[in-house]
Amino acid sequence: MYGDISDEKANDLIYYLSENIRKGIMGRSVIESQLFPVTTYISTACYILYDQGFEYRVMKEVAKKIKAETIARRCKTPASYLNQLAFHTLAMLYLHGRASVISDIKHANKKKATPDPIETEEQKFQTKFILDYWQNLSPNYRNDGMLTAEDGGNTIVCLDQNVIDRLYSEMIPVKEKSIISKMKRTTAMLTNYNFLMQAECRAGIFEHGPYYVEGTDEVIFFKEFQFLYDGKEIGDMDLSKYIDHIKTKHVSPIGNVIFGFGLRGMEEVQFNDWGTSFFKPPDYIEHISSMGMWTKEYTHPKDYRYPDKLGNVVPVKFDVMNDLQAYAQGALNEFYLRVANWDYMKKLMLGVNLYANFIAFYAVYAGMENEFAWNWVDDVLENKQRNDLVDIEKVKGYIKRLQQNPAGAHPFLGRFFRSKKQRKKDPTLYFLSE
């Protein structure tokens, strides 16, 4: 049973994640969006996931239908709905929500003669449940059995070797600079499109590797773009209320695209848990020696079976890049004009939706996505409590509280910047309370 771990084990995982997440945060630049209130919507979503037991209640039901180990193995495929980023997010956002609540309680207790408890025994169990489920995901997804990219030497290697060999056999040597230039422009435009469609976060883009094939000196990695709107429902899943915003008049020729690159002359190829690549020399495009493009036919993942039934990945011709560019630019312009007319709350709740309802894809693997009212976001916007999944009054309270802080950030984030000695004694994301 998930959650049946000791407090000591849970605290080890909390400290481990606190330091791992800190390295990720310190390694990226944070620029507050002028279009979306990014920091506020992330913090709001984290509150919902923990404070209202939202993540636990969904994942508890998912766990009854499918093990973490099974989900992880069914994700060992290109363009998987869930990946290392999604696994890392399951623990990271929950623990951020928990830290926000604990920080609030500790601050309020300073003014109380009788302090409130930091967390209940039930809350402690829920935290152990999430940590336990999480610790069984990546080790069964990654080929090296590690929890994080950092532990695996800053790699994300998840595809079986027979899959790598097959994809590599479909890649072709690239000598024409025009192909490289077109690819560079296409990926740049898809990145811009995805950034806006995902309320200026990275979800939807995933990079993984490095991979190797016997008999070649090339280093191989893959760059994926998910959830391009091709006019169809994704994998026959009714998640329209979660990702309805991607629907535009402009239609993509394919629902996702996977770029594969063979590189020569690289000193270093690394990846973090968010599926972001780092190269040395930094401009990998100058070192591309072969390339391939594929798309994965969207099917319902409840029907996946590892290792031989994980959906079809089919090659596409390089000519499709012309249509992808037209789609990316047209859909971006269309969506930007749409969002520009939204009020603050609608922009904020799109981000909250993406960050809190990401667990809908875990429900999908269990074949139970229709058992939860993912449209609770509409309840908040319309000020109507239509289901008991999320308390909309509490959501409005989180937003009001966060808006009083600089950039809408929660004050607990300052704990990341303490000394190593302080963090070891009292980790950023807080040990379980005694």
C-alpha cells in the first residue's frame, strides 16, 4: 500500500527533493510574464493540490486502478503523455503547496497563545502517500533505475534499446544547411507557440537522452512537442475542459512532433528533471549530423501494455515543417489576441488549471478521467460551487493572500536561499512535524 513508509524515509525524500528542486530553480532565469501572472497562478495551484487534498484524493483513486510502476513503464515511449517532468511535478508542486501552508501556520502561530498544529496525522499520511507513489515512478521509467536526472548523471534515458535502434535506422544524414535552418526555425516557432499556449510554462516540450547506437559515434537525443491541435480529440479522451484552450481555427498537420538528432563533436550532453537540455559546446545545431522526424498516433493510454503496445510512432517527411511553421505562427497570433481580451482572473485560472489539473493525465492511465470534474476552474470564474472537488472560496482566498506579496510569490520560497547548514537541519520543504 502506498504511504506505508516511515517518517524517517519520508523526511529523507523531503530533504532530497528540497535540494534537488533548489538546484533546478537556481539554474534557471525567472522573468515575470507581462501577460500571465505566472508566479501567482503556480502558487495558487500548489495550495489547491495540498491544502484541499486535491492531489491526494485523485491519486488515491488512481492508485486503486493502476500502480505507479505500471504507469511508468507505459511511458517508456516517445511523446508519452507523462514523462520525467510530469513525475517530478507530482512531488514538487504538492510539496510546494504543503510548504506554503506550513509557513502560513508558523507565521500565524507567532501571535497565538495556543499554537495551531502544523499538520494532522492524516495530512502526514497523505504526504507519505504522494512521496511513496512518486518514488516508484522514475525508477521504473528510467533505464538506470534512478529517482532523478541528477542521480543518473544528468541524463534522461528512458527508451528501450530496440526502440532507439529502430528510430536511429529511420534518421538520415543531414548535410544541407537549408534543412538545418528550417528545423531551427520550426522548433523556435513551436517553442513560442507552446510557451503561450501553456500560459508561459514549459509543459508540452520535452527533451531526453543522450542515447547511443552500437557502431556509430553519434550522440542521439530527442525533442518533443506535444498537444498541437490537429482538429481531433486527443486519444479519444474527454479532457476538453482541461485543454480546451488549445483549440484554434488554425489546425496542425499532426498532433505532436518528435525530432531526433544525431550529434558529433559534443563534449557534454545533459538533461535536468524538467526535460531541458544543456550542451557543451552550447549550440548543438552546429553539430547535427543526422536527423529524423516522427509523430505518435494518439491513442488512449489505458490500453497501453509494456513493452510492445505503447502506441505507434510513425516517420514524417521534413516537408511537414512548412505546415508546422504556418500552424505555429497562425495559432500563436490567434491565441494571443484571444488572451489579450481576457481579464486578470481568466488569465490566472488558465495557469491554475494547467498546474493543478495536470493530474488528469494520471487518471487517464487508469481509464478514469471521466470520474472527476476537471471543470472546477469554471466554478471559480463563475463564482458557483457546483462540485466538491475544489472549494472555490478557498481558491479566491489563496489568490487574495498571494496578491499581497511581491510578484505574487509565497514567502516560503525565501527558504531556498538559506545556508546549506540551515537547510540540512530544516529543509526548505519542511520535515514532517513531530
